Amino acid sequence: MALEITDANFEELVTKSNKPVLLDFWAEWCGPCRMVGPVVEELSNEYADKAVVGKVDVDANANISNMFGIRNIPTILFFKDGQVVDKQVGAVPKSVLDAKLKALL
């Protein structure tokens, strides 16, 4: 299951992670986010030991959203060594996200 990333645990779970991180910025009211959500959950199961997969509710965690200038959702950021190394905006097939995550392993 994807981790719930919040303003409070962001640094510990994302910035300090020694694994690649996929972070899905979403909101309950966002239709395309609901399409991407199950894909993110699948990836979290498939990469359970190799990567951190998390979700950020933009309505509840404005600090993280503002930090990365999130204006459109869904936006998925990919981190390595605490730094953003890739970005995907909008709903895309699982294969796109899978390839981006594999590239960071």
C-alpha cells in the first residue's frame, strides 16, 4: 500500500530515503487522480522492497505542494537521494511510471 506522505513525515520518508521515491500528488475531487490511484497502489506492491511509493493529498498538505510548485494534479515526482529527478503530469499508463521508476533503481 502506498504511504501517506504529509507535511510532518515528508523529510523522514522522502528526503532521507536511501531508496528511489515515487510521490503522487492528488486530491479526492480529482477525476484523473482516481484513474492514477490504482496504478500507484500496484506499483507500491511491486516495488515494496526496492522503492518508496507515496501519495500526497494536496488539500491536506499545502506545504509540500507549494515547495514543489504543484499546480496541476495528478503530478508524480520521482526522487533519488532526496532530489527530484523526474516528473510526470497527468494520467498516464502504468508502463510509463514503471519505466521511470525502474530507471532509478
